[in-house]
Amino acid sequence: MQPLPWNRRAAITVVSLAATLLIGLADRASGYEISFSIFYLIPISTAAWFLGFTAGLAISSISALTWFLNDSAIGGHTYSHELIPYWNAFMRLALFAIVTFILARLRAAGERERDAHHKLELSYTALDELRKQQLLIKDQILSNVSHELRTPLTAVHQFVTILLDGLAGRLEPQQREYLEIARRNVDQLTNMIQDLLDATRAEAGKLSVDLSSVPLQAVVEEVVRTLQSRAQELGISLEHEMTEPLPPVLADPARIRQIMINLIDNALKFTPRGGRVTVRSSRHDPRHAQISVSDTGKGIPPDVEARLFERLFQGPRDATVSRQGLGLGLFICRELVTLQGGRIAVESEPGRGSRFFFTLPLVADLAEESPERRPT
């Protein structure tokens, strides 16, 4: 309990004294002890709780004295011994003092508990600030390292591509095979670095999208064509199905490609040879289109499914999967879909494959929305 200002302390003191005297006057005027001790406890308790033990004890003494004077002055009271009024006054003072002591201890215990709670809140606040600082430092390190790694990786990719194109001389089949492996791994590292940069921007609230009117079918077909060769290498059928012609969507075409490549790449990674990955684009509702990626893999356990879109989350290692990601791809997909006004989710049943799907707003409905949302 915070210390009371002097004016409130003075007011409580005056009210407590006045209440004690009024109770005494009621005793004196009636000629009977109509209030008994219980009513004297009201001003005593008020003073003890708000002003502390010393003030409560002072009001207790005044209350006992008031009662003694009334008891001695009231006519019609006969006692077997002349000291009985003094004894009664002493017993009441003892009762008042005990009540004052208990209330003062309760008040002190409450203050200690509030102080401990306040200190705990300050500790939590300090820990939260420390965690934010650590995350900021970590994100800055990741961002700097990612930027520094991109330059040499770009150079490696360019020179490997020059060799594969035959610009530096004819290659033997085995040399070409090794260079293809090197280029795939460079591409994988480049994608991981891009994921780190995007995740850092997302955490800082700086991940951005450039919205425009996008022909969804063309983008989906382009991505599927791009990944066909990889699907064929893995012995997996990659198909695109469209249930109906769709109007353009309000989205960022580069971000749509990024989302789809991530989802299809994951589906290919967890689908066994001879399986099938199906990409479907359809109208989800009058305002949104939907793109889904289904596979015939082994599915996702419910406990893993609930955490798939968390940052840095990775499910149990699968011996059939040759490479493990950073746990950032689906987190970034969720952030990008949300920034474009859609939502992303997953449906899966262990042993029967998985289906990831996300929605994007259709341009056809922009006339009903505010001008800021319309593409330029």
C-alpha cells in the first residue's frame, strides 16, 4: 500500500476520532451500552488499516478512555467492586489493541506481497527486455552474415554456370555431374540465406510485399514447369489442376513464386519415389482464390502439424530425407501470405499424405474496398 498524502491521513484521523466520540455520546445519551465494544472497532480498524499500528493503538486508547468515562458517568450501574469499571476498560483496551495488532500485521503482509509482486514484474520486464535485445543482436548478426555470404556464393554460382555452359572448355560427363551437384548445393545455400534474411525482416516487421494485379494461373504454371525437372529426377509426378478460370489476384508475383516453391519443394522432399504431388488453383470464396499443394507422402503427426508454421521449428528427423532445412520456410510462407491478405493452413492424416493451402484476395472485389487497396 502506497503511503497516503498528509491531507488524507489527517482526514482519516479526524473521522476516526469523531466516530469514537459519537459512539461515546450515543452511550452517554442512552444510558445503556448500546454500542458495546464492537462499534468502537469501526474507527479503530479504519485507523489501524490506513494509518498503521501506532495510529490504531492511539485511537484504541481514546476509545477505551471514552468508554470508561461513559461507564463511570452513567447512572444506574452498580458494581460489586469499585474497580470493575477500570477492569472493563482495561479488557476493552486489550481487545482493541489485539485487533489493531492483527490488522497492522495483515496490512504489512499485504504490502510485502505487493512489493514482491512488483519486484517480480520488474524482473519479468527486465528479462523481456533482455530477450528482445538478444533477439535483436542475433537478427543483426544473421543479417550481416547472410549479406556477407551472398557475395561469394554468387561468384561460385556464376563460375560453376560458366563451366557447365562450356564457356571454359568441353566437360567430361563425370565433371558435368560433379558441377551439377555443386550448383544444386550452392542454390540450396543461397535459398537458406534468403530465408534467414526474410525471417529477420519478418521478426523486425520489415518484410514487405509489392501488391499488384497478378494472373494467378500463369504464375502457378510457371512454378510447376520450373520444378518439373526436379520432380522427374526424384521419380515423382508433379501435376497442376485448375477447376475454373480465375480473375487476377491482388498479390506480389515474386512472393507467390517463393511460397509455392517452398510448398512444392517440401512436398517433393517428403513424397516417396513413384508418388504424386498435385497443385490446384481454384476459387475459395467470392473474394479469394486458393492454391493448394497435395502429396502422397506419409503425412504429418498431429503434434507436429500444430507447430509447423512456428519459426525455427523442425519435426523429427526422417531417415528418408537427405537434407534438413532451417525450419524457416513455412514460417516465412505464413508471414508472406498474411501480408498479402490471405491465410495459410495444412490438412494431414498420417499415412495418407498432406495438403497445404493458402488464399489470396481477388482483384474483382476491389471496387467494394477502399482505394488504398486497389492496384495501380
